[in-house]
Amino acid sequence: MNIEELRNYCLKKKATTEEFPFDKHTLVFKVLGKMFVIAPLDKWDKGEASITLKCDPEYTIQLREQYESVYPGPYVSNKHWNTIAIYKSELSPKLILELMDHSYEMVIKAMPKKLRDTLEL
């Protein structure tokens, strides 16, 4: 997966925007203003592609135990977020997309019902 594939996949999701809220190197995808993918572009440029995704707390632990390339992310809650080292190629592209979908769904699930209803998923 390259950054353009990741970008296109995220932007196809309903109500998704891309922003640089932290600095010029950290691309963030949001659904209705809430983050679901964090991609540090400076790492992608160095060949160390990674993304940070929201995750169910129990699934977070399971993924970290199962995969070396899944670990706690910097600057986010270690209970609810995982960083995935894409460059290590340990996870299949299909699983990475599933984890991105999971992150999107987790963010939506945490929104008030009124906001969720605007998505009409």
C-alpha cells in the first residue's frame, strides 16, 4: 500500500476529510471531525510507512500479541489506538484495510446518535 492508495481508500468513506491539524507532516483522516487514521508522512518518505488507527480495547491487545508490527502509538491513548508498521509487510493489505474500516466504525460508534444518523450508513 502506498500513501495515495491509503488516501483514496479513506476519502471514499462517507463524510471523510483530510487535514494536517498537528504539523505539515502528519496527515489525518477524520469522519465528521473525529480522527480515524493518522499517517506520519515523514515516516512514509523514509520508507517506514505506518498508520495509527482507533481500535476496540480488547482487539487492541489481541493484535499487539499476534503481530510485532502492531504497537502502541505515540501521542494517543494506548488503550484505544494502535500504530501499524506497514513497511514491515507482516499484515496483509486486506487486514490493513479491515483495520482502517474498524477504526472508522469505532469512531462513528462513539458519536452521539444524532451525529451518527447524519451518515445514514
